[in-house]
Amino acid sequence: MTTTLHIKKGDQVRIIAGKDRGAEGKVIAVDSDAGRVVVEGVNRVKRHTKVVQQGGRGGSSGGIVTQEASVDASNVTLLVEVDGKKVPTRVGFRRDEVSKRRPDGSTYTAHRSVRIAKRTGEEI
């Protein structure tokens, strides 16, 4: 079952719990099934990789690779810019009425869900 998260790929977030508390970064990936996000430069872990012997260009060298691991989505808060400063905010949703055009040229009204910052009321 897929759940809707308040965070999307590309958002600026701040870590609010855990060993990297206070760190800020951009969301690289979102796993909505597990409720986890990967944030750039946060929760760095070392992975030990094996040497793969394949003919030609397919071989990879082994060694220790440092990469980001995921953090729970509840441990991050979205940041919005207010007066040149990044401040945390909660996320709300608003339904906007929009007009759409059919292939035959006629128009009709529909609703579109948009994320809004609770602190400023502006669309994210």
C-alpha cells in the first residue's frame, strides 16, 4: 500500500531527530512504501563492495563506498524561504478549481490538489 508523504523529491528539508539532527539538505529519493527519504549529505554510511570479475568493461573495482542511507520521513521537516531565511513549516493540501480542455475543444472544470506551506499559505 502506498501512502502519501508530505515530502517530495527535490524539497529542502531539515533533520529534526537522530544523530544528524539540525542538518539540512535536498531530498534525493523518496520511498513512500516504507515511509523513508534519502537526504543529500545526511546519514552517511560505508558500504563494502566486492570486486566483480567480468570480461571487458563490466568489471567493478572493490572497496569502501560512502553513501547516504534513508531516514524516516517523520524525522524531517520541510523548509520554506521567508524573508531570505529558511524556516520549518508543516504541509497542507488545498483543492484548486481549474479549467481543462477536451480534445474536441470544449472546456470543463476540474479540481487539482496542491501542497501549501502552513506557515505562509503559499503553494510549494
